[in-house]
Amino acid sequence: MPPKKPKHTAFTVAVSAADDGASAPALRVYVALATDPLAAVAAVQAVAPEASVELSGTLSDRLATRLKLRPGEVRPI
């Protein structure tokens, strides 16, 4: 029997830019389709290497399907 494909989950990751003191820090939320939360955070960190990154939650499987996310993909939402 062939091995099962790992289950992917759509994780939401909050990304805040470095605080320059002149304005409010910018906050963006990205979604990453990954097998575990650490992989999702690492994928988003690769997109925004100088920002502060924090796992914030997940999206439903239904919503991830409607967004047509692919494994390993990172997208701002």
C-alpha cells in the first residue's frame, strides 16, 4: 500500500514590520499551507526575513480549498 500523503493545514501567521518609532507598526497576515505550524512560520519567515513573525491560527479546510492554496504556498490575506 502506498504511503499516505501528509495532511496540510492552512495556518495564519501575523507579520509585523520593525518599529521605526515614527508611525504605528505595520501588521500583515499571511496564510501558509503546511504540514505543521513550524513549517508554516518558516515559510512566512522566508518571505519576510526582517519582520517579527507569530503564528495566529488556522483556516478551515473548506476556505483553504476555495482559496486554491497549494502545499508550501504563502499568500497575504
